[in-house]
Amino acid sequence: MEKVKQQKTKEDIILSSVYSSGFNIYQCINRLKKQLGLVKTFKFPEKVIIKVCTQYAKDRKSIRNQWSWFIKVFARESEKYHAKENIRINEESKGLSLNEDIKKLIQNLANRRKG
């Protein structure tokens, strides 16, 4: 039976790099999920993981408490990411014809009440 080789993603590579530098990033991520009340199968966005781990690699020598640094930065970057995603989704939905249909319906209802 042949083993299927899975290609490592950029996320896998950077997580492995942080782990091999001596910090158990996997345990930290799971602890953060538990603190935030997230299910274990929840996956932080790849962009967030890459950004946080890249910043960690740059600043590793100046970080005193790795656990608290990761928890704080993961939470902050996740919030930023989700806020940007919500804005993007909102901007995309502005162009939908459904919004125009709803506006027309509301205007028709308002006109009926007047007349």
C-alpha cells in the first residue's frame, strides 16, 4: 500500500519552524482555543498564523514571556482579520441586487402607508 505524501503548506512549515525553535506552538494554540471557548477543530486563519509566527521569528530574542505574547498577539490579530473579513463581506453585499429589491419593497410599503 502506497503512502500518500501530503505537501506541507506555508502554515505547516512556519508552525514547524516555531516548534523546532523550542516553543510548543501547538500546545499554545490549543490553550488559546480553550481560553476562548472554541472547539478543538476550530482552525485559526492561515494568514493570522503566518503573520504571528513570522513576527515571533523576528522578535524572538526580545520576547520575555512567549506564552503570554502568543496568546495576546493571536487574539489581537484574529480580531483584526475577522474585522477586515466582515468589512469585505459587507462591501461585497452592497453590490447585490437583493439590496435594491429590499429597498424597493420598503419604499413600496412606505408609499402604501401614506396613501
